Amino acid sequence: MGQEENLDLVNGSKSLEPKDEKLLFYSLLKNPVRRQIITLLKENGSMAASDLKKLLGISVGTLYYHLEFMQPFVVKTDKRRYRLSEKGLRLVDSMKVSDFLAETSVSEPAGFRKYVYAFTLNPLLQRVQLTNTTLVPVSLASAMVYLLLSWRLSNSQLILHFRPVGFPELALLYAAGNLVFLIVLMLVAGFLTTFKKGGEALIAATVPLALTPSNLLLAVFAVLSGFGLLGNGWFGIVSFGVYVFFHVWQMAALAAVLVSAKGVSWEKAVAAVVALSYISLFLSQNL
């Protein structure tokens, strides 16, 4: 499709809805659950919440969160069924004549951006979040790995920064407390970036999985410690570089939690997690 044709399609679709509402609609489609909801409602006209829940394989709370988030494009009828509003229908129809616009907003990035996107763990988080049958056990397993590695190394985190602890049992206790504290802080960050309730359960369940970079870092340090390399000369410098890399990766993964669970922009999510990192650094140096 040529550039002039693209411009014509954009100009033609602008007459359907204001630009801000179209951008909001396309941003909703970044979440796979919302894409499925829109597809089901488009194909079936209207559906009961129980039918949507059964087909999507998600909890009632998660379903209602997404439905509320999708207003005013999805509305509730007098018969307690959900359907696309006239505005939602027009925007879905406009996607057929401007697929390139939808693709630039919905599809995964290409080239180098694709690897950056994968680095944030956002694709993994979105796949796991599709059903509670995958989200709950995977998150519990990740939390157990985090606690066991903290106990094994006598090393625990204060939000995002690691600190050595004298006894393994104390490190395990600190790690459990830090996990709960981090979930609370992420819930607060989610609200402050959207000023909307909803998605709290999804954040709480996803944070342990987002600690995968911290788990991998603890595993690396466990291997290095086993070979007695952590305190040896130049290898100490290498280990510091490894720590910085995994710290940045951890921040990106937590930002992805806010993006996938609350639907916020990457800019707001990254700003919130950077603030969280500074709070973590301040506390680790002063407590």
C-alpha cells in the first residue's frame, strides 16, 4: 500500500471518531484479553458475562476489570449482557479500512524493538495472564524460587536492591516481607498512574513472575559463590556489571506489569518504576 493511500485511509477514518478516542481504542487492543472480548462481541452481537468468562478462561474479577476499562466502547444492556457500543462498532469497522493503523498500535514491534519488547517480559506476562490456570501456579512457583534462592544465599532485597543478611532464615523472612511490600507498592503505582481502580488482583498475581530477573541474578550469584569467584579481583567487577544488567531488566519487567495489567503507557510505567528504584536505593542506604 502506498503512502498516499495510507494518508487517504487515515483522513477517511478521522471522520469516524476524535483522534484521542481512536488512540484509546487502539491502546486497549494491546491487551490480548481485550482483543478477544472485542472479537467475541463483534461476532456474537451481545454476550452474558458468564459466557465471556467461560470462553476466555479468566476470573470474574478480571473480566469485569477489562469490561470497565473498555468503556465507552463496550456497554451493558438492560438484559445484563454486554455488546459493542455504536462508537465501538464504528471503530472496529474503521480498522477494516485502516489495518495499517491498527497494526502499528497492536502488533508486536519488529526489528530491534522486538528484542527490547521481549526483554521487558511483556509478551510472557500477557500470555500467562490469559487464564488463571496458568497465572496462579506459574506465579506461585516463581515466588517459591525467589524465597528459596534468598534463603540459599542469605541475601534479600529491599524493594529492588539486594542486601546480604546474616542468617538464611532471616533472609527468607525478609524476602517474604519484601515480596508483599513490593506488591503493595506496585498496587499504589498502578493507581497513581491511572487514578482508576481495577486490575489489583492481576498485579498482585503477576509481580512474583516479574521477579524472574531477580531470580536469575540470584541463581548466577549462587553459581559464582559455589566456585568462590564473587570476591576475586576482576571477577568482582564483572559481577557488578551483571548486577546492573539484571537490575535494569528487573525494572523493565515491573514496568511491563503495569502495562499489561493496568493498560498504562510505557512512559508512565517506566517513570513509576524508576521512582520505585530511587526509593529502594534510599531505603537500602539509610536502613
